[in-house]
Amino acid sequence: MERSQDAAAPLTKPLSEPLVEPLTLLGQVQRIGLWAHIAAMVFGLAGLLLVLPNTDFIAQLSPLGMQVFAWGMSAGGTTYIVLGALAVALYGGRTFGWRNLLGFALPAIALSLGSELLGTSTGFPFGHYSYLSGLGYKVAGLVPFTIPLSWFYLGFSTYILARAGLAARGVTGWPQKLGAIALGSILLTAWDLVLDPAMSQAPYPFWEFQDAGEFFGMPYRNLTGWVGTGAVFMTVGSLLWPELTPPRDRAALTFPLVVYLVNFAFGAAITLTQLDSGFAIPASLGVLFGVAPAIALWQAVPGSRNSWSAPLGAGLSLLLTFFNRSSNS
């Protein structure tokens, strides 16, 4: 019997046709990885917002419950970051090719780690700060290994969103690359507007600034450090990735948008519920310079409703829930 044209087609596609369907084994692992990443963040939020403040509840936990609670405290942060990095790496490799993925991932991880090691040692470029426990093994005793992984998977997501959105608007060549570096760095820094307060000033912090910062407890140079670090590794990644053809279909771009939204929602949930009402200002700035442009870039790419609409809707609903809760508190 003669095979159909689709069955005879190669398993790989050129860069101009992102590999998103049919869903291969790696595609299934990618999707499971994203849902596990989201579930780990929800689990972490439940622990930070509901369980830890409720000592009576903790005292009544069964032995199994105490084991789960202890694991969540020791490995929850590491788990959600590793799952996020794994899911994004699979998306990048399947969509753009593994060589191109490594061309972005390796400088992103190496340069962000160098920036973090420099920052924790000298105070440049983020200010004087140090990491506490809960995020895994510390490289050189200073920076958890998960931190450069988070720079990679959020930086990759924002860069791809920016490249694809600009391409859909007809921007090509070096203006597209430079615009994506600028926009991607801004989107990345907008995420930090809710992440840093949540991770350094909430009742259960994961790092701390040695000096009180001028901008809601953060030094202004922390923000410039974020923009600069993102711009540096995105520039190197774009130089090592000269043949990138951005996704031309919204279905291929929904994955990085979901990653960005749920990670923003995670930080916003902690910032808006655990800190005073004044922190609605940096959270709102994060929406203005991060969430809104990210969605606009995604919408600029042609496409229709697809299989990622469920997690996308979940991310948007989570954001709206916490902002409504904050405004009503």
C-alpha cells in the first residue's frame, strides 16, 4: 500500500516551519515538563502562602505529610526551575534545532552565572546581595546552580517572543536582532519587578540585599544589571544563531508566552499577598513593561486558537486573580 505524503514526510522540518505537530515523544515530554513546572510553582505557592504561615496545620500533618512538606522546603525551588529549563530546552531544540538551542543556552547560562558570581562577590552589577538556602547547590559557595538556568529559560522565552513579534511586523535583519535584544531584556527585567521583592523581602526569602535599595528595597543598579546581563547574553546568542527564522505561526509561539506568564504570576502572587500594598506599583510596572508587551508580541504573529490555549488561559486567570485580590485587600 502506498504511503500518504504526510507519512512519507521527514521527521524534521526547516527552520521556517517550526516543529510543533505532530506531537512526538519529545513533544509529549516537553508538554509534561511545562505542566510539571506549573504544578511545582502552584505547590510552592501553597507552601509559602498557606502552609508555612499556619503552624497549627503543620503540627497536625501526618508523617507522610511532614515528609512531603520537608521535601517541598528543601527541593521545591530547585525542582520548578529545573523543570522550566528542561521544558524550554525541549521546545527550543524541537522548534529551532539542537545546535541553535545550544548557541543560545550556553552563553546564557555561562554569562549569567559569571554576572551573578561577580555580583555576589563585588556588588556589581546588581548591588550587594547574597543567596540563602532553598535553591540548590551553590557554585563557588555563592550562586545556586538553578539561577543561571532561570536566566536561560526566561531569557530564551522573552527573546523568541520579541524576535517573532518584530518579524510579524515586518522588521528584518539587524534591526530585528537589535530590537529583540532590547525588548527581550526589558521583558526579562519586568519579570524581576515582581520576582525580587517576592524572593528577597517576603517572610520566607531566598536571597537578601545587604543594603536597603532605593526602589522598593531594590537598588536601582539591580534593574540596570538585569537589563545589561540579559542584553549581553542575548547579543552573544544572536551572534551564534545567525540563521534563526522566528516562528511564523502563533501556535509555535504560545509556549514561551505561557512560560513567561506563569513565572510572572508566581512572583506577583507572593509580592501582592505577602508584602504591603505599595508593592502594587512595581507589580503594575511589571505588567506594563512585561506582560502587556509579551501578549502584544504574541498576538502580532498570525494564528488561531490552538492546543496551548488552556495553559495560556490559566496563566492569564492566575494573574487576574492575584491582582483582583490585591486591589480588594
